[in-house]
Amino acid sequence: MKITGSLAYIGRSTLFFLAAIGRVVLFGLDTLRHCVTGPFYWRELFSSLIQIGWLSLPVVGLTALFTGGALALQIYAGGARFNAEAVVPSIVAIGMARELGPVLGGLMVAARVASSVAAEIGTMKVTEQIDALVTLSTNPMKYLTVPRVVAATLCVPLLIGVGDVIGIMGGYLVGIMRLGFNEAVYLKFTFDFLQTWDVVSGMIKGIVFGYIIALMGCFYGMNSRRGAQGVGAATKSAVVASSVLILAANYILTEVFFTA
């Protein structure tokens, strides 16, 4: 009986997990379909661009600045064991552009945006504002989901590009002020080893991460349960799901981009 009960529990959990994946995939496909068909709510899109892009810049910039500085210190300390301190500028630049910039930027935006979107839409559902939109012949997907998904998909790669520059600048400041690097030599090593594809690949990751962040926020907001506890659970689930999916997508994209 214990074995049968355990197998039944595993089976139920597996079916629940697969059903959840199916709902997310269908929601994502439905969102893409609405992105290419009218009507478009440009005012909502502009508001989402400000909320997701401009207002996320300070947290992304500060994260990148301190990450670049800490990365320079760590690489210098590790390289000193092999008399390879000169690799600090190149590894800071490559590491920020390829991995740390996109991933940390995506996670910080997920913490800020996915939670905000899920809470906002979840509250609208609890207070029956979404039902009011339907009554007014307004598609909630087009009015609520599409502007946020489009805005995040456009803004996150730009935030990551800015974060890369700030992160490299953080490493540069630590390198010349704390580690004694020559300014011209540091910049030369940075630009000699940093390739265009390193930056472009990180921004492509940003497009995927932005889509994931907004999609998870909208999905859990639209499917939140009634009451304050339901909104809180939706907010938590949106942040956790978007963070895990960002890390998983980062691995897959890194495998595709940099493995021959």
C-alpha cells in the first residue's frame, strides 16, 4: 500500500507539473498571436516602457557596477596565483557581456517587474476589473499582457547593454584605483579581447529573458486566486518561475551560442 501510494503521489505530481507547463506554453503562444494582431494599446505600451525600462535602470546599473568591481577583485586574486593578473580587463569584459550582465540584469528585472506585474494584474482580477474589461468588449490579453510583454522584450536587452557598459566601467575603476593598472593598458586589453558577438549574444539573451519575465508576471497575475493570499502567492510564483526559467534559458542559449 505504501508503494502504491507513493507511485500515485508521483504520478499526480508529474501530471500536475506537465499540465502547468502546458498552460504556460498555451498562454505564451496566445500572447504571441495577440502581439501580431490588432488592436494595439499604445498608451499602455508607452507606460509599460517607462515602468519596465526606465525605472529599472538604477537597480540594473548599481548591480552591474558592483558586480564588475567585485569580479575584477576576484579575478586579480585568482590570477595572482599563476602570475596572470593581466587577464583581469579581458575576463571582466567577456564575463560581464556574456554571462553576468545578462543573467544578473535579468534576475534583478525579474525581481522588480515580474512581482509588480503579477501583483497589479492579480489585484485587478480580485477587484473584478478584468471582468469589467471583458464587459466593455476589451480583450484583457491585448490590453494587459501584450503591452507588458512587448515592453519587456524591447527594454531588457537595452538594460543589459547599459549594464554591460557600467559593469565594465566598475571593473575599470577598481583596476586603476585599487589594483594599480595603467588606464591605457586596461582599456586596450578590454577592447582587444572583447568581440562584437560577446555583446550581441548577451543582448539576444536579454530579449528571451524579457519575454520570460513579462510572460510569467502576466500568467500568474491572470491566474491568481481570490483574496490577498492569492495575489501574494501569484507574486511569489511569478518571481520564482521567471528566475528559474532565466537560468535555464541562459544555459540553453550559452550551449547554442558558444559550443561548437
